Amino acid sequence: MKHVMQVLEKHEIQPYEIALVQWENEELNYSKTEGQSKLHRGEIRLNSELDLDDAILEKFAFSNALCLSVKLAIWEASLDKFVESIQSIPEALKAGKKVKLSHEEVMQKMGELFALRHHINLSSDFLITPDFYWDRENLEELYDKTCRFLSITRRVKVMNEKLQHCMELTDLMRNHLTEKRTLRLEWMIVILITIEVMFELGRVFF
């Protein structure tokens, strides 16, 4: 595995941090056996009697699900990091304290959430089975069973619930800061009008 990683490093584009990759990896034991390939009690059992092409396709189906799980784990870590960055805000709002975020920072955080939601729900295969498996039922079964074992559907559901909560919180902060900015502008207008009235009164009486 280490040799494979060294070969792949030469072709990396914007790689993840090494510590994150090592922490979020997925490992399943495998063995070769007679009979149909399957996932049994967390172990991948590969049919040793298949020809090379069919064996590669079955390995791909298992690997595809594992890859999806690792990708999801990376985004789970990103979301956890985001949640950690805003976890003090609800208590600050509850205590009536000032939120130490500017309007621009709040908008940036909303952008992060939208990007993460886009990756999970629109630009990945978490919610549907890839087209590749539509006419390969045996491979689809291996892929789906591995995805179920890795709890991918449940994890996506939990992530979307967390994202929804974070979106509601950042939207609340945005509205709060917008109201503060609007109130400040209104006071500035009132002050300017007051100054103008005072000047006009000064002209009339003096």
C-alpha cells in the first residue's frame, strides 16, 4: 500500500493533508474463495475462479464503495471543523453577547456550507447508484451491499441534518447583522437630518 501511495503522489492535484488521509482511511480484509464474490461480516471474499476482466470489475465495485466512504469521511471532517468554528455562537446569542463575526465572514461561512451541500447532494454518487451499474446487476449488488455496510446513506442523512442546522444558524447571524447595519444606517440618516434642520433653524433665527 505504501508503494502504491508513493506512485500516486506524483500525480496528485490539490491533495488532502496527510494526517487527514491517514485518519479517514477505510480498510476491509479480503480473501479469495470459491463461489460467488460477496461481502461477509466485514470481509470481502473474491471469487478465485473468475477470469481477469470479471475479477477486475468486481474489485472495482468494492473499491468504488470504499472510495465513496472515504470521500464522505473527508467531508464529514470538514463539516465537523465548521461546526467547531461556530459552536460558541448559539451560547453568545443566548447570553445577549456580541457576535464576533463580520457580515463578510458570515457570508463566507454560508458559501462554505452551500459548497459542501453541493458536493454531497449534486456532484457525487451518494444519493443514487452510478449509471455504470445499471446493466451490471451482479456488480450493483456488490456495490450496494458495501455501501450499506459502510452506512453511507445514513451518514449522508446525518450530514444533511447538520448542514440544515448550520444553515439556519448562519442565516440567523446574517439577519442579525443585517438588522444591526440597517439600524445604524437609519440612525446616521436621522443624525444627518437633525444636523440639516439645525443649520436651517440657525439661518432663520440668526
